[in-house]
Amino acid sequence: MSTGADRDAARTGDRADAQPIALVAGGSRGLGLLIARELADRGHRLVVCARDADELEQAAADLEARGARVDTEVCDVSDNAAVTTMVSRVEARLGPVEVLVVVAGVIQVGPLESLERKHFDQAVGTMLWGPVNCALAVAPRMRDRGRGRIATITSIGGFVSVPHLLPYSTAKFGAVGFTQGLRAELAGTGVTVTTVAPGLMRTGSHLKATFTGEQAAEYSWFAVGASLPLVSMDAERAAAKIVDGVLRGRPLVVLTPLAKVGMRVGGVAPATTMRLMDLMARLLPSSPEEGATGTIEGRQAEQRLSAGAAKVMRGVTLLGERAARRFNER
């Protein structure tokens, strides 16, 4: 499958009837892929970037099979120079980026005792510096044109810090602050900025998340939460709501009832919320006596479950497993 440069070598005359360009950073799988699908369905020409070339090829095949025009860019959003170069290359080749949605993320699950500085570096690099790098690359161009839509997929974890997700929450809190502040800075320019705060969604992300400490036990609670209908949200419905909010220029999009309740309770009664998080931390798996046991992906942690536990888990996470197959998380 051809890359962006290959596909567009013969299309330099397309600008007159070009579709608006939407750049989805972290759009090769999961929620990012679904947002890309939704934007394509609404008439956008897609540029999808991610770190993994193979995943990008699979995503491009999925999107093209649905009739989308899509270009792929291998890019690590934590690398500012790479992001700046990518945006310049895309705009020179295809035209102005009208919509930017930054979805790129990593999920690391485990207690503090099993975490290392590198976990925080990775989380902050991807989920805080990623949105900063991408937004700073497109915002001046959008401001000069007097139009544009920017969105960052943050999380309820950016408003309420959830136990055993400390690197994730640290990065998401920063992303919330940056995105909300960026909206104020661009007020009146024609450029809107949307903070998206989802709760748990059924994307199959539990298989790509990484786990430390008691890895199988950490995987079990997280996978259940990311799969059960009453706790998690259908990811396709979530993507539609997100794109609606972004294209309308809404300041904040909050998804799932639990996320809405968590934000309201956290805002009204922050001390009570922190005490509830204290209780939750005590109920979650403790760190092994010998300390950290390394970091593995969810699909590896799943294999460490006992035969009986694995059978139960397969039943409980059935919807999450189906989502993983459909949304390129496998």
C-alpha cells in the first residue's frame, strides 16, 4: 500500500476540488481509527499518523475500503521536530489542515511501587507533549487563515486522578490544562479548541495497555472495566459524539455517565473524591513483595491467568475482545 507521498505524486492538480483535510494523530487503531472513519464519512480527506507503519497500513486499508481518501504518516508525536516537518509536508502536498484531532496515547496500569521514571516519560511525551507539539504546528497556520478545529482526546483521568494509573493521569491532567488554555488563547480568531474527556470505552485497548506489579491481577480489573456495557461506552457511538462536538467547536465533550458523575463530584466535593480514590487504591492489587516485575502488554498478561480465571475473563470481556478485532487493536 502506498504512502502519502506516493499516492499524491499525480494529484497536484486536485486542490481546486479538494476535500477539507483532517489530521488524526494516533489514528491507526482504537478510538483514533473510529474518529478517522467518522471524519471520512463527513466528507474529510484524511491524514492519519502513528508510530507503527504496519498498523498504519492496516488502518489505511480499513479506511480505503470504506471509500475514504487517506494518507499515512509515520510520526512520533512526542518528537516536536518530526511533527513540525510532517505538518509542513502535508500542507505543502495536500493543502491546509482544517481539523486536528490528537488521540495518541499509552495506558500503563500498576501501583506506584512498580513504576519507574520511564513510564512517566513515555506517558507525558505522548499525551502531553504530543498535543502541544501537534497544536503548535497547526495553530499559527489556522489562525492566519481565520478558521480551524483542534481537539485533544484527554480523559476523565485528566480531571480525577485514578489509582494505578498515575503516569496516565499525570499526562492527561497536563493535556486538559493545555487544551483549555489554548482555547482561550485562540478565542476570536476563528479557531476553536475542544477538550474531549471520555470515560472507559469498548475499543479493545486493554490488550494494548501495559501492566506492571501483579500483572495478571491488574489486567483483570482493567479489562473488565473496559469491556462491561454498564461501565464502558460503545466506541463507535463515542466517536460520533466526539466528531459532532469538534466540528461544532464545543469547548468540552464529556462521554459516559460515570465520567460525567466523576467530574461533577470531583468539582463539587474534591476532598470526598480524593478519599474515594484512597479507598479504591486499597481495593486494587498490591505490588509484589519483591517489587516491580517488569512491564508487559495486556495480551501477555492475559496469558498469565489461571485456566479457570482465563475462562471467566473471556466471557466477561467478550465485547472488548470483539471491539479489539474490529478496531485494529489485535
